[in-house]
Amino acid sequence: MIISIQAEASNDERAQLMALLCRITGNQRPITTTRIREREVIVLDNAIDGQAQAALREQRAVADLQVIKTGYQLVSRAFQAEDTQISIGEAHGCEPVVVGRTAKPVIMAGPCSVEDREQLLETARSVQAAGAHILRGGAFKPRTSPYQFQGLGVEGLHLLAEAREVTGLPIITEAMEPDMVDLVASHADIVQIGSRNMHNFPLLRAVGKHRLKRPVLLKRGFAATVEEWLLAAEHIVAAGNPNVILCERGIRSYDPQTRNVLDLTCVPLLQELTHLPVIVDPSHATGKRELVPVMSRASIAAGAKGLIIEVHPDPDSALSDARQTITPEQLRVIVRETELLTSLLKEGSDLTHAA
Amino acid sequence: MIISIQAEASNDERAQLMALLCRITGNQRPITTTRIREREVIVLDNAIDGQAQAALREQRAVADLQVIKTGYQLVSRAFQAEDTQISIGEAHGCEPVVVGRTAKPVIMAGPCSVEDREQLLETARSVQAAGAHILRGGAFKPRTSPYQFQGLGVEGLHLLAEAREVTGLPIITEAMEPDMVDLVASHADIVQIGSRNMHNFPLLRAVGKHRLKRPVLLKRGFAATVEEWLLAAEHIVAAGNPNVILCERGIRSYDPQTRNVLDLTCVPLLQELTHLPVIVDPSHATGKRELVPVMSRASIAAGAKGLIIEVHPDPDSALSDARQTITPEQLRVIVRETELLTSLLKEGSDLTHAA
Amino acid sequence: MIISIQAEASNDERAQLMALLCRITGNQRPITTTRIREREVIVLDNAIDGQAQAALREQRAVADLQVIKTGYQLVSRAFQAEDTQISIGEAHGCEPVVVGRTAKPVIMAGPCSVEDREQLLETARSVQAAGAHILRGGAFKPRTSPYQFQGLGVEGLHLLAEAREVTGLPIITEAMEPDMVDLVASHADIVQIGSRNMHNFPLLRAVGKHRLKRPVLLKRGFAATVEEWLLAAEHIVAAGNPNVILCERGIRSYDPQTRNVLDLTCVPLLQELTHLPVIVDPSHATGKRELVPVMSRASIAAGAKGLIIEVHPDPDSALSDARQTITPEQLRVIVRETELLTSLLKEGSDLTHAA
Amino acid sequence: MIISIQAEASNDERAQLMALLCRITGNQRPITTTRIREREVIVLDNAIDGQAQAALREQRAVADLQVIKTGYQLVSRAFQAEDTQISIGEAHGCEPVVVGRTAKPVIMAGPCSVEDREQLLETARSVQAAGAHILRGGAFKPRTSPYQFQGLGVEGLHLLAEAREVTGLPIITEAMEPDMVDLVASHADIVQIGSRNMHNFPLLRAVGKHRLKRPVLLKRGFAATVEEWLLAAEHIVAAGNPNVILCERGIRSYDPQTRNVLDLTCVPLLQELTHLPVIVDPSHATGKRELVPVMSRASIAAGAKGLIIEVHPDPDSALSDARQTITPEQLRVIVRETELLTSLLKEGSDLTHAA
């Protein structure tokens, strides 16, 4: 249940509303107050009976009360019908890139991990030349084993900022713990939450609350349901950050032929359920570089608002994920196909509407 | 290991080869002799040492000996580099439809099950008008419960044949047991093996051996690996029928949001591993009609050589699978989008080759 | 919905009931008539409204009408409260073995496949000496690849019958296609339906209907839900054979550490849902011989009414499943532990009831 | 590769060893130095060639060099043959409870979440009376939705400490973020890492490093492989805390009949792979209270060194996980059965060794 607050409500009226809410919930359930762009809202789970709802509607401070039937509320289409569009890069003086427009899918590309200055700058220039809009690169790497390369850490963040300086491309990189969110956000244009952290609720709250309010890329947990994923996004939005991009990156299955199973159907499904933009990571989903171009194309055809792809000037020498990394040249073809496909989809959509 | 036999080998030379093979395998492992189009071949598993291979190569009856590294052999790209193209419908006097050409994906459409004459003829005419190339319809239905509608059986086959008469569309329908293969094949232009029968080896052998050698559509088992699926196709081909079409229809997963998870990545993966054509069934894969058009488009973008889609003039009244069935009107849009996408892919492919 | 027929109902009264049923179902849904031990019953799916139910209850031919809330009906606890007990081996003159008594779990043991006379007789004698009650052995083997050893076929059946002669142990072996059910049943004391055939409905009906009415061991499909498994059993029982033993043998999962994941929880769950006995196959479930003894013990602790285990005098030389096959000596320990555990469970159960 | 350091090595000798290691790894891979009980060790991944190994062995500072073939090293049986035994509760003056002895499985029991003082004290007393050895209770709760009860937080920790005071039972409770580890550890006797945090590497390092070195209960990720789980344990041990208890709590699967699939086979499998103790959580694994007693029994039969069970004086009124929570009375039966089973397993083990 989402209560929108009257902008002009007095402090007394607000206090009265809160008192009523506390009585209704018996102080047992969270009462979440937050701000979604210009709207001030209060969110509760839905276990409120009709009589209590009526009482709430009569409160002066209440502008509107919406009962949302799903567990996720602020991220649902039922709450917001129009697509969320997220502008990237302005804070660091980049030409803004908008995620969430069908007309122009956004391509994020770069190395799995930042390895050194030379590698990063070379890759950054080459993905820019290939047509990418945003530079990706891991500074802090979640590694299954403690004995693998863990990323360059803060030094990696500085190199990414330098690559932005040189190319003008906004950057995206991962934050792995609540304490590091502010640091990562101060360097990055998008803060990434990795697949293994989708259920890390303190981290979700931290990227929701952090001061700079950078957009967040929330990867799907590798065994998360669509509903759990939307609830993870809800954690971020409810904590105060409405700029969440969802990223499908494959789910775990029984067949070792590919690293994961890319669940492309979730793209049109999420289009129905949420107003947040969805992009696809074909690199982690397939784990095989020869499958990345075709699955990029299929992702755009499925309606993805963008792609995030691992690219390295010399894929075989990459320190991590070499097997799934493509060359800048292959990226160039993907960018071009994405553009062709986007105009086609425009035409197809006109067809559908005409039908 | 595949041994191709000299066309001109004498009976003595053949007998000599067989005798050697029996000595090598110690009569413990199957020696499969079959005919792939014009080639006569003998297939063994690969556990033959180098010395034995050399001895075999020296046999007069041996034209060629190929060691194939995968468990599936006759269906592998290593055995046959060029795509298999399968011509449908000539036996019943239809204008032939060719599956396996990228240039023109094949659309198979029709009701989940044949319900009565009127419903079938109406659907047949409407899917033809919408641009479908082949009519689908279940006469024998595998049902999880014995208390559900099991299909019209033989009467359903007759109605399908009548619908072909009326529309000129070849028909595809399912066979569920070895004894029924000849009957189904005599009416159908493609014999379908359902997902739950992918591991039914006597049935696979029966469609491989049957006299009419109708093309076979082999659906992926709902929890089969790609390798098991190819081995199922190998059972059919090794039994004497090289005309197998693979059909991805979604695999079982933990998320109840969709009926299955459509594993589209298997399309380009299979393109590498096998010469057999692959099509997609977006109806069973998603289980939700609103997702069928978008996933049809994504399937073609992933390189599928065709689609098989459940269509009903009045989807909500269908006796089975109502929830995932679309209207002829929606099919028309899918056909049109497929055509647009196909020319784009042609262009994209030119791009890739130019790169 | 299960209608029990009055034993003394006249033909007219029966005909009147059937006529009413046809009117109610509109001839669209199956009306299944069968005999469960001494009871004659008619089963329908549950979509019958209250008024129709009332009309049915008033029919002279109706002794009782039970609305069963699950899709499976005849196999449900709601239909039959007491455990089904199945007597094995009498038809071939063996001392009968009863499956379904908690007091004495039944141990079935023997080679994965029958390889030759000597191997089989030696194994048969040794598993008997170790305390096994029933001899298992595959004559017809479902093999993923057409190029693997497919079993000795009919010769294997004869060898199994000979082994029974020698040891007095009843035998269990697999049937893979409807046409072979009578042949297999004439030699075997239990007809096994393998995991890959759990959804093979013509085969389920064939073992349900076959003349000899041998007990059936129905393995769980490797990706089947408990409900689908019970519906598969329902197919057999509805076709006329109430003597079905369920066998859990592991389900497919994402972790390659073991061949399958043994879902032991299904044992107490099925104990609630069905009156049919449940046994466990720890060999296929784990795929590793060193895990078989411990998981046998855990299975009995979970309430399994028996075990089916792959045993070979020289496991490493077995033609199939060598990796998961144990020695007769290890079997002896399992048999002894099973007996110890059974008395403990008896004591524990007294405890629970006292509590 | 694990290098054990000579206790008497001089600082110079150590420095020389480190210099050599840096040369060998090219400063690209982590060199982990830690202390496992009395041993000082250095761990590297295994990509070190034979020549480099020989050079390392010759170093004065090196007492021993073990090449461990698995990715996890310190937790492997290859590194430590004898079972790890972990003593619980001494720091807070409790009678110590030892986890890791087969002779006496440890029962941890209590409410899902701490709700209020009265509920907790009543539950604590009743689980003690039923024979439990350790009190469980959640103060910080990871919740999929931001709108559900999130636990009492610090107040919950104080109540747990009070319950320990009253009953003398050591307590176990969950830590959800690195910053909270010290706080949780100062109140708890075991710090729990929940299933959704198994891949939260900063949290794993934090419980590895924290000053109080409390034992850690590491739940298996709900879709983690056994290998990933052992690597998560390796993160903790490599960071300095060797006292890790593994807890199987079910993995995600396709069948909604139970909340998860309890993978009991992992218990004997882990017994081979690691020296760390393994316990089972039958409450989360099954999600149904009626299955908890039987699966507790099966877990002990599979060799689990303990159980962690959700108990509430009035299960139906529990604020979370009501459906899977049992009564103290049912717990009493489980404790008694565990004891009976343990003596049986002792006897069975004697049997096996005699065999």
C-alpha cells in the first residue's frame, strides 16, 4: 500500500497520519517513508483491512492511497505507468546517456577487471571507437576463491576516472560492501550490484541511501526469481534512490554447456511488471565469446534497453573471464546490429499497433 | 567413429570389414550400420585405439574413417559441415516447404489439440491467411493426468488430413508410441516427438526406422542437456532417418513466473555443434500468450530456422493450453516481423563478414 | 471424484449411471472405470458442480462418492487411508516378499545390467548371502547413446529367471515399451519403469492393463515434481493395476558433485500424500559408491520401505554404472544396519506416540 | 599450495621467502598469510610450477609445502586429516558444547526471530527442558521485502544474552554486514552467516578476522555448489578463523512441494572433502513442520554433527516461518531419537570396520 502525501500538508497533519499508521500496524511492521522524485510517499505491506484504509484516506495529509497487489510496490507498473528513464554521467561532466529509451539501447562495454593503466585506456578508447556509450570495468572483484586476483581496488577507481576524462564515457563499476558505496559512487556514474549481492540487504539499503544518489545497476541473483529481484530493487528505491537499472545475466541450471542460462523471457515479462529499465549481460549469461554477438542481437529483439559486454583488446590475455570476452571489432558489429534492429523494432511496433 | 563404405565394395570386402569390427569390439559394443542420404556408414563409439583404426583404414570396403570427438556423431558438424535442409509436404502433394534455410524461417501454427472439424478448419484457414507455412495440431495428447482430455486420436488425424486438403498446408502432429508411428506418418508431413518422450528410445528408433521416413520434429526434453538432446537425435538418424528438426521449448526451472525458461542460447550453440535445423516453440516455453510475440522475434534474432506456435480463433475457449494460445491476428504480426527481421539478419550477416 | 459402484447394482442401474455421467461431462472428458482390488470404481476429474454431485449420489448404482482435492485420486491417502502392501514373487513360486511394511524394509540388489550367465549367477548368490530379498538386473537398458551396450534383451530375461530358480529370489527388471510389457512380465516378479519413462503414458497404461498384473516399480522422473510422479502412478492404477511401488532415485540439479540430488524429504511427504509404498535407489541418486552405504541408512531413517542397490562382485569391471556399484560385502553391512535401524525406528515411533 | 612456516624462522628468512614468493607470482596473485591454530601458513593458488616449488622447499623458513589439488585448501581433508572440533560457549561462562564429535550431535533450537522478552525466555527454557544444547534466535533478519518485520536488532541481542544468563545455553544469531560482526560477536557464542550471504565476501572476511574469533556457522547458499560452499569457508579460515561449522539448509529446485530440497548426500560427501563439521537445518530445508522430525532423524543417520531447528511455544503465532516451526514437545522427541540413533551409528560403524 502506497500513501502519497499532500505536498502542502502541515506538520500536524503529518504527525496525525503517522500516529494513525502506528495504531493500525501495532508498531509491529515497518512504516517506510521515502521520496520518489518529487513525491513524498509512505509504504506499508498490504495487510491493512478496508476499514483502516478508509480511515487513512480521510486523513488531510493523504493525497492518494494505492493498494498494490504485488509484494514489490514502488517499482511496480501499477504504481507508475510510464517507463523510468535514467540519465547517466552528468555529475562528472559527460554528455548524458539516457537508459530506458527503446529508441536507443545503451551499450556498456569494457574489461572484466581493471588490470593496469595501459590496458584500461586502450580498451576505453577502442570501445568508444566501436560505438559504446558507457565504460565498464571492475575495481573490486567478488571472487569465489580467496586466492584469485581480487581487483586493483581504489587504484582501479582512479584509473576508471582517468579513462572517463580521456574518452568522455561515463563509467560503471561494482560496490561490494556498504562502507565502500560512497567511495565507489564518488568515482562512478553507475554503481553496480553484482549477482552474488542481490540478496545483500544492507548493501541494497546503502546504495539506496547514499548521498550522491548515483544510478544503480542491479544484476539478477544467479538463482533469484523475478519477484525476488523486483523486491531487491524495491529495497533500493524504498531507501531513497529511484534510479535502478535491472540487468539479466543468466540463471544457474543443470546443463554445463553454457555458464548460465540466459532467461531472455524475463525482459518482456519485466516490461509488464515494472517501470524500471532492463538490460542484458550476454557475456556472463553465456560464458562463451562466440555466443555473445548472437545473444546481444536476441536481447535487443526481446526489448532490452541496453547491453553490458566484456571487451578486451586481447581477450585471451585477460586476467579474468577471458573465455567470454570479445574484441572491440566484434563490439563494433554488435553496435551496428543493435542500431539496425532498433529501427526495425520501431517499424514492427508500428505494425503491431496498426493490427 | 564413422566409417564410410566404398559404394563399389564387394560383399566379400564388406564381410571382411564386419569380421574385423567384431574382433575389435569383442562383440560387446553395438556396431551400427545405416545410410545417410546416399552414404552407407558404420558407426561405433569412440573407444577404438590407434592401431585398430589403422587396420580399419586399410580395409578395401572403407572409403573414409572419421573420429568424431563427441558422443553424438552423425548429427555433428564434424561429420557434416553444411546445414541440413529438409523438404516438407511433397508426399501429400503440397507445395514443398524447406526447413533449414536462414533466408526463410518456417512458421508452424495451429491449435494445441484438434477439438472438432469446424474448429480445425477455421483455424487452418486463418493461420494460412496469417502467413503460416505448416499446420500444427495434436490428435494424440500426452496428458499428465489420466482424467484430462486425451485428444481425438485417429479421428484427429483424419481431420488434419482434411485441413491439409482444404488449405494446401502440410501438417505436423505428435506420435506417442512406437506402434502408432506408421499410422501417424501416413497422415502427417512431420512426425512430432514431444518433450516428455525425448528419452523414449524405442519411440526414437521407431521414427528413425519407419517406412515412410517422414521428417521428425524432436522437442527438447524439459530437463535435457543439449548433449542428451543431440544424442536423442542421433538415435533417430542412426536408425535411418536423417531428417530431424530440433525444437527448443523451454526447460524447467525454479521460477514459477513462466511455464518454462526458454533457453534461446541453445540456438547459436547448436548452430556450432550440429548441422540439423533448430526451431523454437515460444508458446510452451513461456506459457503466457502476451510473451509469445516478443519471444518469437527474439528467437528469429537468435537464428532459429522457424517457429511453432499455438493459435486458436478464440484462445480462451481452447480445451488445452488456453493461457498460452494467441489469435490469428497476432500470428499475422509475428509472420510480418519474422520477414522484416530475416532481411535485417541477412544485412547484419553481411556486416559481420565484412568486419 | 471417485464413485464406488454398488456390488449388487443391476446392469440397468449401471447403464443409467453412465448415461448421467455422459450428460454431465458433455462427452468431453474421460470417464475412467476400473477395479481397485475388490472395488469397482469410476473416476472423473473434479470439475463437477455440487448439483451434479447430488444427482450422482442419488443413483442406485452408486455406493459412495468421494471428492478428492488433488489431481491424483486413486493413489491418494484421501481415497485409501491404510498403507498398500504388495506381495512379490508368489507367481513364480518364491517365498513371498512384502513391500510396504515398515517392520521389514525390502532390499533389492544386483548388477546394473545382466552381462552373462556366470556374472549374474555369482552376483545373485552373493546378494542373497548378503541378505537381499529381491534380485535386480537390467535386460533391456535405456541408453542415452545408441552406441553403448544396450543390454542382452530376451536372453537377459532368461538368465534372470534362471537366477531366480537357483536362489529363490524374486526378480525385478525394466520394460521400455508397451509391446514388451507382457514378455517382461512373464519372466519378472516386478516390472520396473525407469526414470526416463515416467512420462511415457502409453507404457504406464500398458503396465496398468497387462494381463499378469505384476507389481510395478515406478521410478521418479529425474526432473519430475512429486505431483507429476503421483499422476504417473495414477495412470497405472487407473488402468487396472493397484500394485505400484514408488522409487526415489534423485533429481537433476546444478551441482556436478553427485550424479543427482537425492530428495529424501519426498519419503515422509509421500507418506502423507499416498498409500503407496516408497523405496529409495541410493546408487543412481548419488552416483558414487562410497556414498551408497550412508545414504542407504539415511533413507531407512527417512521411512523408506526398501532400497534398490547396484551390486557387482567386481564393481570396477561392470559394463555400466561401475562408479556407483558396491560389493556384496558392503551390501551385507547395509542389510545389517537396515535391520538395526528398523528396530530403532519402531522404538522411536513408540516414543512419538507416547509423546 | 600451503606453505607451513618454521616456528623458529628468523625475520630475515621470512623476508627472503616472501621476496621469492613475490617473484614467483609476479605480484599478480594474492599471497595469503594466516595462522591455523598454532601453525603459521602461507597459501597460494596452485598455479606454481615444479621448479618454483622446489625453490620454495629449499627456503629455510619453509617447514613443509603441500600441494592441495582442490581450489579450497585450508578446509580440505588433504590439509588436515582429523575432524575439527569446535568448543562453544566458554567465553560467556557456559558449560562448553563441542561441535564435531560424532558421539554427541549438537541440537540448536529456538525461535526464527526474537520477538519479545517473554516469548524468548519461555522458548529458551522450553528448548532447554527438551534437551537442546544451544539457543538460536534472529535479532537481525534478512527479509526479501523491505516491508516485513526486520527483527529487533540490538535489543534482540540483549534479550538473547539474558536468555543465556537464565538457561546457561550458549547462543547463536546472525550477522548481516561487516560492520555489525563485532557487535554480534560480543553477544553471541556462534555468529551465523545466512544462506543469502554465503557469497558476501566482505562479510566472510569480517567474521574471519574479527577480534573475538567466535565460531561461525556458515549456511550453504540456496543455489551454491558444494565447492563454492567450501571456498566460502576457505575465505573465513584464510582470514584467520578456523572455527567454521557448515550448515546444509536445502537448495532451490523446481518442485514447490517443499520450500527447498534438502541435499542430505552432501553430509557424507563433505565428510570426505573437509575436516569441518557439518550440521543440518531441517526447518528451512523442508519448510513444513510435519516433515521436521523425520528429516532430523535422517540427517543424523547421514552423519550430521548436529541440527538447528526452529521451535516456538506456539508455532502458529510466530512472526516469521510459522509454517516450519515445531513445538518444544516435538523437539523433545527429536532429541531422544538423536540419542538412540547415535548409539546405533556407533554400533553400525563398529560393524563396518569389522567388515
